[in-house]
Amino acid sequence: MKKKLFSLVLAGFLLITLTISGQNKNYPTKKINGTEYYLYTVQASEGLFAIGRKFEIAPEEISKANPEIKSGLKVGQQILIPIQKDSTPIAVEKVTVNNDDTPEFIQHKVEKKQTLFSISRKYNVSQEEVIKYNPGIEKGLREGIVLQIPKEGKKNKNKEKEIARDVQSTENVKKEGTQENNTYIIHEIKANETLFSLGRIYKVKVIDIIRLNPGSAIRFAIGTQLRIPVNESNAKLAGQNEDSTTAEKNDEAWSLTSNNKVIRIAFLLPFMLDEDKRDLTTERFVDFYAGALMAVQEAKDKGVSFEIFTYDTEKSEDKMTSVLNNPDLKNVDLIIGPAFSNQVSLVSDFAKEHRINTLIPFTSKVPEIDNNPYLFQFNPGTDAEIKFTRDVLTGKYKNANIIFAEIPGISSFDEGKNRVEALKRELNREHKSFSRMALTTSDYADFKTVLKKGVKNIILFNTDKFAYISPFITPLRSQVNNYDIILFEQYSWKNQPEKLAESIFISPFQIKENSNKLITYDKQFNLLFSKDVSIDSPRFDLLGYDLSNYFISLINRYGVKFIDKIGAYTYPNYLQSQPRFERTSNGSGFVNQQLYLGEDISD
């Protein structure tokens, strides 16, 4: 594995399509609110893409039925798979364009496991062009359908003329004596340069540099040559001797540090660069990395120097083992990753052996946290959440009527069920009374038997799966005019449209919606990556930004041995997450204890 600075948009901005295989119907089924589902147990190393391919369904449909999996799939987890009633192949609408630039077409029959990416690469056309002439395929490809693929020929000749016109004013532009086709210049990377600094020097967007340098990654090493697109803004600059002017000034600025030390950070994240293995969940890790690079860039602007190592760890233990064999990793100051619990043990052993502080940003399944002082677990985990919920129900809502609504047949693997049972035990220890309501079907869900007037009625269901809960929302709504009802929801339900008007939730996220800093951040994110920020909650780009800022500021202030200072350190400049790391015991690692009560309560 070569040291490299990963181009974050290469994975995130490729159009991902599905390759479909035969649907397996040998699974138990369940009917919820008129919709039939398969009950499927997640296997080791499976992602949404693989499961979607197995059942001939788009990954986003699985996510919609199981909002709790936004934080990641877990081995042994039971999920709902909507049963597809109509297996008719996708109809591809033929488009006729009547103008002089109409291309000729090649007919391509989709083969098993082919993706839109592989087809576009085979015929040397963009994915957008294939979609343009085959509307509907963006929803998924199926074996056997015939696609209209535009030939290169006439269309590309016209495009070449346009390019020639665009660069006519820069016909004589040269960089270090090298220029090809008058469309780009060659830049040789120097110390401390980044995509951002090159974008500033040449007045081009980062995404445009990336598009002109195809490949699985951009290697940012001294001496590497990159193509820089020529435009009206940089033509004059490109023709100058940039080596002795702008570049030197930027090198000097980037090399300034507040403590004369370069911070070395390694990102171990599943970017899934192999298109055959990539699934839609990859984008959240790309967003996380984008936010992290925003934090790095801000620190660079303040004079801090970095060396960034970024590796695609995919999802397997074998891949992680290969990555950890890279000798560069032994000398980094901070590791950020992995994303999946099956890789945590390998990284934990590596971090302990080489005494490297390591942030586990996503999973709460970190058994090694009890005996590895170099681990930092951001996701507080079930125990912290249960205790926080207990304190909320016995504190702020001590006078509320607590109701546990129990849906029958919930799997023992359902974390929501286990969480509720543990919460009941905690409330019993605190002598806090509560009611239990056994549910059968939504038609007979008479919540009036447990609701009380004159107090707030907080409803807690015994599952994480909103699809199980959805049928009971309507009978609950029918009582909101007579009773004060609050739904205790999981954070993953926040984006569900059908909920009660009033709800509360527990999470480690508290986004500062209208802060000036967030507004500035969003504009800068869009400018650098030519991409709008996510509307999901939580935002993974903000998670990457906050956590990277937190550890960068610690290392810059106290050095790599910042552990003794962490208890007294507060990171106030957050946008969504303000970590509060504490040891679980002597000699253990650190677990974030910062949780917030989210309330959507009308006055």
C-alpha cells in the first residue's frame, strides 16, 4: 500500500448503480402495515450493496425500511427487506435527439455483475451520457437489458472543437516546458503542497484537478506531477515562472508551525475504491473524510504542518492486515479509524504495540477499550445511553407517565429491545414507576388504557426498527388531542416523515443550526468539493470536522502525550459534536460521555 492523499470525491461522486442477481426467497417473512418483508440476518462482511444485490432491491430501499442501519450494519443483526412484487426488468426508454450533433449508437446487452461505471469505462463515455440516452437505468441495472451507448466519433469531435475554442487564448501557455493539447499544464508537487493550495495558486476547483488526474488515488508526494486545468483566470499565471514566485511564497506559508512539529495523521476508512465492492454507504465515510480535510486545511491556514496518510481499508480483516503492514503507520501521531467492528481488534493491537493514539469514530463495539489506553471511542455506546436516559426520566421528566409499548415477536438481536429491558432495570433500581402495554396489531392498540391526563405521557417502543413501529403511530395520533403524548425515538428515526408531533431523543450530536461558523463552513465545503452538504442527521462531514479539530488542537497544544491533559481540555469550537472523553477504568481507553437530550416539544 503506497502512501497517498486520497482524493475524497473519487469515491463519493461516481454514480453508483446496482448489479442484480437472482432473488432468494427462502427467508421468513413478516407483514407490517400491509407491506411484506423478508427477515434477513446480516452475515459477516456484508454491506448494503451485497444484500441489495442478493434480493434485487436498491440499497436505499433497505435503508428506508431500516433507518437504524445508517450507523452501520452489524453481524447477526436482523433487518427488513421489502419484498418486490414486480420483478419485470427495468424498461429503458429510448431517446431520439434530432440535431446535427446526434451521436451514433452501439447496442450493449448488460451482462451479469456489470455496473454503469464498468460499462461507461468500456466504451470510453461518461456515466451521465449513458443515463442521458437510457433514462431509468439510474435506478439500477439488470442483466439482459439493452442499452444505447453513444459512439465516440462525431460527438467527441465537436467537443474537441469546443475545447480548442476554450483554450485559444492560452495557446502558448507552458509549465516547465511541458504542455499537451493546450488543455492543461503540468505541476510538480513540492513540500507541504495540497490540493487546496494548488487550487488557490491556479484559481481552479479541487474537483477539476481531480477529474484531470484519473486513477484510484492522487499520490501527494514530492516530485509527483499533476495536470492542472487551464482557464481564463489562471492562463497568465500558468505562463509565468510559478516556481520562483507564488509557489515559494505558499511553501513558506504552509511550512509555518506553532510548535515546529509536523502532525502525522493516518486515516483508515472504507472508501471501497474497487467499484465492484462499493455500496451506497461509502458516501458517509467520504463525507467524514471531507470534513476532516476541512479541519486540516483550517489548521494549515493557522500555520500548522501536516503529513496525511490515507488508506482504503474496505471491510475485511485481510485488507486491514495488509494496510497495517505499511511501515509509515508505525510513526504517525494519530490514527482515525476503522469504521467496522470486525477490524477494530487488529487496529487496537497495532496501536497498543506502537503506542499510537487511535480514534474509533463510528462503532461502539470496541471490546479492547477496557485494556488499551491508546483507544478513543467516540460513540458512547449502549451503557452510557441507558444511564443518560435513566437520568432524564428520573430528572427532567420525573413526573411523566412512562409507558413501555411492547410489540410481540421482536428478535433478541434487536438492540432497541435489549436497551429497553436494561432501562427498565435501571428505573426499578431508582424506584421510578412505569407502565407496560402489550401490543398485538395496530387495529386493537387502545393506548387510552395506559395514558393519563394532566401529565406528559412518554412512549418507548421495544425495537430500533421504525418499520415495526409505524403501524402504531396512527392510533397514537388519534389521542394527541386528549392527552399530552411524547414519543421517545431513536436518533435514526429523525428523518422519518410519519411521527408524532412531539418527541425526544438521546444522541452525541447537537448541531448549531444557525451559527455563522456553520454557514461559513457550508459555503467553503461547497466551494472546495463542488458538492452540497448532506441534509441527513447526523452529518458525517461535521463529525469528521469536529473530531479532527479536537485531536489536532490537542496534539498541537500538548504534543502526542496529551492524555494527561484530556480531562481538563474542552473543545468549544464544535459544529455538531463536542467530545468529553473519560477512561472507563485504570489503564483503559477513553469513551466519549457527551450526550444530549434532543426535544421537539411544542409549548
